[in-house]
Amino acid sequence: MNCLVVMPDFKYHSLVPYRFPLEPGYLSAVLKQTEGLNTKTLNLNDVEGDCLVGLLRAIRAGNAEIVLLYGSYTDYHCVRDAVAAIKKYDAAIKTVAFGGLITGDPLTVMRGMEQLDYGLIGEVERGGPKLCLALKRGEDPKNISGLVLRNGGGLEITGPPELASDLSSLPWCDYEGFGFGHYLDTRGVEAGNLFQSFPHRTLPIRTSRSCIGACTFCIRHIENRYRERNLDDVFNELDFLADKYDIQYILFMDEMLGRTPQRLEEICRRLKKYNLSGWHAEIRFDLMRPEAYEMPAARPWPPA
């Protein structure tokens, strides 16, 4: 079964330069390791000219049978137009959406995109391969948890997503599949939030999933089971990426970086060997010890 994992064109909502998302790389990494699947990747931000023309070109070149489209909240129009273009080209191609767009409000998105076949809710490393293999075998995927799908004239959510208990057992993010090196070489200063931006050659990376909180306004209450990667695994990956991409700054994408002061201090200690201009993370203030914050590796950027 030929699969194509697609990162949306962020120019649809003028986020140029854009923040490199990790979710497409998580999904492509696990699909590439799944026997029976032939997986290609496409970053629509790197397509010259019309991104939808580039998408159809990639589908033809790889004879894609399943197209998995990542999208966050602001990517609705890009994903919707991509699904419409795919179905116009070949209605038999299965389309799957994943990411915050579908996780935040799966039923509304499926109603708005009438040609979208499936949505993967929450973490995708377990449900993604199972869905693709079920489609390959011609099986009904309704028994796979964490899907939103069409059932007759209605919609059905098959339950909460299956979560990986051991994050260190998952393959590393497929950065290169989406042109991360090209992204760093061409992007300039990364788009941050309303109050800050991050330096050139910033690496986004995660050491954990979810959060110990259960705030109802946050999307993470959907998969509220906090899990941490083994730090040896994290820093083995970081060693590889820092060397490969000449990383200057680290953007920890965790919802909460560490649930104990000891883990935070260990992260700070290990970061000292890298020649970084700084790093950014979201941390509970009550977990921070002053002595950890004063460590050289813990200095924020930009300086206060």
C-alpha cells in the first residue's frame, strides 16, 4: 500500500516563516517502519508554484493510495482544498486528516470536509499504521480506536486514541522526510508567539507527551496520560540532530518539560555540552529550583 504523508502549505494563512511541526514526522517515521506500507513524504511549503499541483504530482509519482494530511487549527482551508483536489483527481484515493485540526473538533471538521474519509484523533503512532494496514487488506477500520469515520449517513468516533506507553520505543521523528535541513537554511527567524520569536537554526523536539494537568480548555485533556521519554534516548537523538543540522537553539515542544525538579536539573546538566545560544520550554513554575535556573544551560532567550 502506497502512503503519502503531507505537511500543509502554511502560506495559506501567511505564517511565513513557519514553525516546523513534529507530528508529520512522527507519523511518517512509524509508517516507514511498518511492513506492507511504502511511505513517501511531502512538505507543501517546499513546492514551487501551486501547492495543489505539486501535491497531485507527488501522488502520481508515488502512485499514492492513501494520503495522510497533517493540519493544525489554522490549516482548515489548506486541508479542505487538498482533499477536494485529491478526490477530483481520483476518488478512490483514501484521505486521512490528523493533527490538532481533527483532534480538537473531529465531528465539525468531518462535516465541513464532506470528501474526507477518516480522521486520526490525538497521537498517531498506533492508530496510523493500523488504519493503513486495514485499508490495504480491505478491512473495516471501525474497530481501530482513535478514529472518526463515516458510518452510513452519520459520523462515528471509535473511542479514545491508543497511546504508546513507552515513548522511547517509538522511532525518532522523521525530520529529513520533510526537508528540515532546507527549512533551517532558508527560514530566517522562526515565527514564535505574539511576544517572541526564536533564533535561526532552532530545533523543535519533545521529551514527553501530554501533561499532569487536566485543563478543559486545553486539547491535551483528550489524551490525558503524561509520559516521559528516557533521557538517554532524548539526548542520543539530540546528539545526532545537533551534529547533522548545526543546531543553535532548542525549542522543547513538551506541554510540560518534566514533572520533577530532578528531571529538569538533569536536562539542564546535559544541555551544557552543546554550544547553544539558549533554549525554550514550558515549565510549571513550582517545579523550578533557583539553582537550576541559574545554570548556564538554563538561561532563557531573549534575555530578560
